[in-house]
Amino acid sequence: MTEKLITDEFLTVDSALRPKAWDEYVGQDKIKQNLRIILDAAKKREEACDHLLFYGQAGLGKTTLAHLVAKELGVNCKTTSGPAIEKMGDLAAILSNLEKNEVLFIDEAHRLNKMIEEVLYPAMESRKLHLVIGKGPGARTLTLDLPPFTLIAATTRVNLLSGPLRSRFGAILKLDYYEQPDIEQIIKRSSQILKLNIGSEAIKLIAQAARFTPRVANRLLKRVRDYVEVHDNPVVTIEAVQKTFQLLEIDNLGLEPSDRRLIEIIIKKFNGGPVGLNTLAAALNDDSGSIEDIYEPYLMSIGFLLRTSTGRIVTSAAYKHLGFNPPQEILV
């Protein structure tokens, strides 16, 4: 079981790049406005904040928001994940060790098993922990009172959470893809932390390939930093960014070999679609979950892929980007 306490120590580059205050967190303005009201109200009443559910694609800042909520409330945040809570005893150990008004952050909440969810229900609603002691006819139920606490759950697949669990969150907030100006601002801030001398055009080029995602933007920036340091370049130029992308096999829109392969297979093997998800997964030798969670969201957001009732269809924009001539019947 994984359990750790949030501190202000920067143990890695990734943690150093993570925003530590609200004014450092760029984008997601509506969510920040909602959270500000919720947190200010909780502080004014001097009580625990409502339970919160964050959902959206990986790398959009769900974990960072959980950290900021805890910091804003002035409490510790104990962190774990759905797969790490295997037994009721695991969850009981975490819950029984929470201090008053502390935050418990559960990442990958969609991977909690149903038995764990049932233990969470009374803990979230009435702050009661029901434990079954013993087995068979001699088994008895022990009820423990829990201190006020805030559960923050994060997931990339909110549809896999059960209805009863979703209904117990006081606020359900979706994180969307970022706008390019926000990504550019994030890259600029990260460059300052990494002490990189980088121009606005190089920042823009990285932002265009960042898939509207802060985590990807910072990952690309770190690889660019590696390139310029190895080649003793004092300044991050457009050429350095382009060379880095060539080595990573990333194009100007951030498409990776796996993305291009998916599109090419639909074009070459299935005449551009429609093709069913399972058929496509078999052709890619990949699982359908990876297609739905990793590849499709970004390809759909840039207008390269359509998800229809009959299957996946490649658009004319995707044909042109990969150098194929779209069929006459494709109008999108």
C-alpha cells in the first residue's frame, strides 16, 4: 500500500515544476473559482471541506489541485491510489490515522473495488468506519468514529465509478484540455525554474506539440533541456526544439509514432473507417482501454478522429497531415 505525506520538499524535477500556490496554477479558471468558494466557506465555518471528485485526462493537474486544496486549508494530505487499497484493512488503517480536517487523496479512484467502496460510503457520509471482526457465527461489527476529513478522488474514467460513490461527493469537477496560451505560460514558468534561456518562438513550438497538457509540456521541455545541455547551447532555439522532436519522433502537433500508426491503420486497412473499437484494438495489437484513454481523446480534440455509432472514422484533416489523399466521399 502506498501512503505518503505532502511536504514542501522538492525531491524531483517534476515536483519542483508543480505549482505550489493558487496564483501559480495556470488555467482551469472555472474550477478554481468554484474551489475558492468551497474552500473559503469551509474555512469560515471552521469545518472540513466537502468531498471532491476531479476527473479528466491524465496530466491535466488533478493531483496538483488536491495538493493545493490541502495547502489552502492548512492541513496535511495523505495520498494513496485505488489499486493500492486492496483490502478493507488497508482503507481502515488510512482512515483511522487521519487527523481532524485532513485531506485524503485517492488517485485512480475508478480502480477501487466494490467492497472498498462500501466501506467508504458511511465514512464519507457519517464519518463512521464499520469493521467486521471475526468470521462465521461469531463475527461482530465494530464501529469507529472518524474525525472530520475531506476525501478528494481523481480519475480519468469517471464513467467507471459507481453511481452511489459519485453521489457522495459534494462537488464533481471536470478538468478540460488547456488553451495554448495557458500552456505557453506554463512552459515559461517551468523554463524559469529550470533556468533555461528560451525565446518566445521556441516556447510556442513546444506548446503546439504539448497536446494541450501541462505534463506533456514539461516533459518535452525537459527533453529540450537535455539536448541543449549535451550540445553546450546557451540558448534554447527553434532549431534545438526541432532536433529534439526529431529524436523523439514527435511532429509539430505532438503526434507520436503510436498516434500516427493508429491513423494509418484505419486509413490503409479499413479505408478510413468506420471501424469498431475491438477490431481496431486487434489490428493495433493493443487493448481497447488504451485506445479510449490514451490515443482517442487528443486525436478527437484536434479533429483527426470521429467516434460514431458505427465506429471510428479518420477525418480529411488527418489524411492531409499524414500525407494521404482523402477519398472524395470524406467531407470532414
